Amino acid sequence: MKQSLVFIPTLRDIPKDAEIYSHQILLKGGYIKQQVAGVYTYLPIGYRIIKKIENIVREELDKIGCSELLMPALQPKELWLESGRWDEYGKELMRLQDRHERDFCLGPTHEEVITSVVRDLVNSYKKLPVALYQIQTKFRDEFRPRFGLMRGREFIMKDLYSFHANDDDFEKWYQNIRQAYINIFNRLDLNYRIVKADSGAIGGKESEEFVALCDIGEDTIVYSDESDFASNYELHPLEEGASSPDGKGKIKHAKGIEIGHIFKLGTRYSEPMNLLFTDVDGSKKPVIMGCYGIGISRLIMAILEQHHDEYKVKWPNSVAPFDIHVIPLVKEGTEEYNLALEIYQKLLDKGLEVLFDDRKETAGVKFNDADLIGIPFRLVIGKKVKDGIIEIRNQLTGEDNEVNIDDSDSYKFI
Ligand code: ATP
Ligand code: MG
């Protein structure tokens, strides 16, 4: 795409209320725009990243047999009375009335809706298991919305729900989904730990959180320096240097951002909401459930917190808004500029996502903006382009590769 046509409204200064790096960059780089506290517009390059994250999530979940659907954000009070959460959920629930004074809420999560869907459409063990997910806007009237997309009042979540006839089947699926989460967070190039956690307002028996390690994180985790043991501090308040409960290694502390949460719900919703199925022997039983969330919009910040240096944003290849940034420093209308356009076209023909900086700006402005956009490969076109050799710089490694513009194998490393 031609950069002059992509709407990237970069700011000269960092807005004063942005306290953390990722929030500052997302505002300054023209990725997002705040509407009111905790509510944002995703601008074009921010939204490109969101869509890439979503697609990685889709690929990994579809691969293990989950199906995508889309449920309503607007949910009737009656369903929440059935689960007991209309009163339990408290002030975080965004409540509203329609013109007939019927009560509704804007969904902070969808256990009630999905349970009612499956209750009405599945009644036999023959139709189980089933795993359904959506990527959707959630609403939570957080006490303290802050750090931009980190704690929004309106945010994008992937929520998955699984339904099973027995514990063994549930356990098998739980492990498959846990592994899918590992694949997702690895593809997003995140440094994270899986920790035992408190189930909070969602309820159920047990849960595990995926926590991206990061100094500005709101959660404190305790983990062993020698084994896989890791837990939320609230659940295992172990001090640093103590022996790990599994007998292996010493306890360390780290700050982290919760990026995903998986729950063993058991029959927390199926019993009160009467989601029953007929088993092989003809008896009626409550369905065993699991639910699994990923904070899609929060992830963009977690990734950014882990992928930058003092001056540059360094998006991992898997989520970068474009694959390659072509920056001509030669005048429009010259032979060199036309060669730059040809190269741009060749890269497009190879199926790459290319951003071509066609703006009439100085090299300084172009480079500053490029550092904010953080595309992994950068191709700067100067006078030497006439010799048919160009240099592509890998922004992540700092490595330069000389490429012959006519050699089709040349671009393989991108
Ligand atoms: P937290 O403890 O951070 O409030 P939670 O336990 O309430 O999170 P879940 O109900 O498990 O969150 O939601 C699933 C995922 O959605 C979380 O792991 C997190 O990544 C994301 N998430 C939760 N609340 C918010 C929010 N207010 N803004 C952005 N993302 C959120
Ligand atoms: Mg919460």
C-alpha cells in the first residue's frame, strides 16, 4: 500500500496521561485513538495487528476441532438470573434497559448465552463433545480502566467454551486447548508462564492463567528457577528464595500481564441452567464444561512491551502490520524513483504485504515514522538502485542482506 493512503496519524508528542511505553507508542504511532476512558478506536495499522493476532488464534483453534460462531453482546437479565450472576457480578456488569424497561447487560463474558444455546440444541451424548468460540467485543465497567488497551471497559476477547459427556473427555480437551494456547503465544513470540490461578467471577473448580512476563504487569507470579512450577502470588504467597513446593529449585517473583485464562467449570453453569444430556445408558446428566479466554486487544500491548528497544518498535513477523517497508529517498519522477516503484510491485507480486513510503517528507521524518510503525524488514532506496542491487535490513536482528532485484530467489529470507 502507498503510505500516503494508509491513515497513520502519528503524533508529535506523547499524550501526558499515557504512563507506559506500549500505551505511549500506540497513541503516538497512530495505532489507536481514545474515545473515553477505557474505550478506543483501533486505527488502520492497529487494526491490522489485531486481525493478525485473531487469525493466529483462529488457525490454532480450528486445527483442534473448535468452531467459530458469534453471539450477541446484548444479553437479557433472565439468563443471568438463571446462573445467579445478575447479583453476583456486581458493578463491573454494564446494565441497561430497553424502551419497555426490560433489563439487559452488555456481555462481559458469555457462559450464560452459550449454555442456553447448547441447552436448546444439544441433548444427547452423540452430539458431544462440542467446542465453540467467538472473537467479540466485551464490556466490563472496570473500576480503574488504565494503561490503554491493557484494562479497557470495551475490549476484544476470544472466548471458547467446551462441552463434554464425562471428565475424561473434558480432561483430554482441556490439555489440547492448553497446547493450542501454547502454540498461539509462541507464534506471537511472547515470553510467558502458565500459572495456577484464582477463578474469580467466572467460577468453577480450577483455572490456569497465561502470564506474559513484563515489569509493568499488574499480576505478581511466583515461579521456580528450576522447574515448571508457577503460580499467581495471591494463590501461593511464597517469598523469594523459599524452596519451591515441588521440591525443585528456589522461588522467584516476576511481574506479568494476564493474556489468557483457562477454566475447569465442571457443572457450575450446566446445573443451575439445566443443561442436561442423555447418556449412553439413557440417564440424564449435566454437561461438563470448560471455558477459555484470550485478551486479544490486551495482547497487542503485551507484545509491544516485549518487542522494542529505546528507539524502535520491533513487531514480530507474525503480527507486524506489513512484511516490508520500502522507503525511497530519491525524488519522484526520477529513474531511481521509478525503479523503487518497480521493486514495490515485484514484492507485491510475491504476495508480500508492502508499505511504500510515497510521502513528500524528509528522510528524517520517514525514518522516525518507520521506527514507530516497526515493520520487520526495511528497504531504503537511494541512488545505488541503478546497479540492480538493493539492501534489505532486518530490523529485528540488525542484519543486512544484499538482494538482486531481478533474482526471484532473493527475497526468500523475508
Ligand atoms: P483481570 O484479572 O486482568 O481483570 P480477568 O481474570 O477478569 O482478568 P477473564 O475473565 O479471564 O479476565 O478474561 C479473559 C481474558 O480477557 C484475560 O485473560 C485478559 O487477557 C482479558 N481481559 C480481561 N479483562 C480485560 C480488560 N478490562 N481489558 C482488556 N482485556 C481484558
Ligand atoms: Mg477482571
